[in-house]
Amino acid sequence: MWRDLARGALMVSSLGLAAPAAAEIASARYTDPTSRYPHGVLGDPSEYTTLEVREASGKLHRLRWDAPMVFEDVAPRLVDMTGDGASEVLVVESHERLGARFRIYEIRDGDLRPFAENPHIGTRFRWLAIVGAGDLNGDGVMEVAYVDRPHLAKTLRVWRVTSAGDVAEIASLPGVTNHRIGEVDIAGGVRDCGAGPEMIVADARWQRLLAIRFAGSGLRTEDIGSHGGRASFAEAMDC
């Protein structure tokens, strides 16, 4: 689980052979800013063309997008989405005609490659703000949670991601947000105060803080107090 962040096809033989081990990822970052997708939702007209991922061994991988795609995000996130003990990289990518999607990359067989992704929103300059990723309902399968168009649709969406890389939306909740246009970070995140994961967001009017728990196939919301800027989010994330 992680908190708010500041701006800054494999075949396996059925003859008993083990799949190639995933490499341990030590760090990831976006580089090479570009102005060719001038959405400006994160405070400036630049997004990023390149994802740099460094293995624990020191080996560096660079994935560069030419038009029509960019990385439109605050920072890559490292999370074990496959349950093999090694982290994958969760990013947000935007297409100049189709808008944003999340995508997960892994290092396998020595290469940085896509593992899973959801569909693009479908329209230029439409974005999603990641809340968090993990086993949000305790069923042993990982999920990615984000706010779909936090300035417009303001809808929390939860997508299941299996260890085979299959994705499916399994829950949604309107009336929440975690970002305002021009902010360089994403508010809230996923916390665990001892009773399981909770997603911390604001209500759509930025008046209240909400703790949302994914129980089974549904989302349960608890009002945990008034919104008082990033300090109130930090306090909530600290339980």
C-alpha cells in the first residue's frame, strides 16, 4: 500500500519447466518531458515520454513512447501484482485521442514488458487518478483502484487484476474525488489501520473525507471527518 505522491505474451511449456523468474525492481521514474499532450491537469503542460525502471542488480530498462502516447502521472508505483514476491510497475498512460488508462509493466525474461492494462477512457484530455493497488477485499486477488475523471465524472472504480494479467472492473462508486486541476500530487491513498485496507478520498465537493472499504463485490463508505487540506489527508492516512 502507498500514499499520495508528488509530481516529479509469455508462453510456458507444459512439460514441467518453470516459468522464467521475474527480476526484482528497485526503482522507477518518468523522464524526458514533452509538451505534445498539453492537458496540464498536473500543473504544467508537460507530460513524460519515457519510463525508466532499474533492477536491484543495477540493470536499467527504458521504455519510450512516441506520439500518440505519453505517461500522464505523478510517479510510477511499485507493487507486487502477481504474488511472486517481485514488484511490478503501475503507471498511467494517455493517448492523444483516447485519454488515460492504467497499465502494469513487469520485467520477465530480461525484458520490460506489459503485464496488464484496462481500456482507455475514450476521449482526449480525460484522466484517471490512482488511489492504490493491492488485495483490497482479502480474497487473494489483486485490485487497482482509481478515481475516473476526478474533475468531471468523480467516480471510484475498482479493477481486478489476476496473476495471468486478466483485468475486469468489479466495483464503482460515484461522488468522490482525489485531485483538483493544477495540483501536483494525488490526495489520499490506501491505508490499513488494522482492520483491512481502506481507500481514503474526498467527497465530490471537497467537504468531507471518506474511508471506503471494498467488501466482497461492494463498496462501503464511512465519513471520517471534514476536509482540511492535505494535512487532513495525512492524518487520515496515519490512522
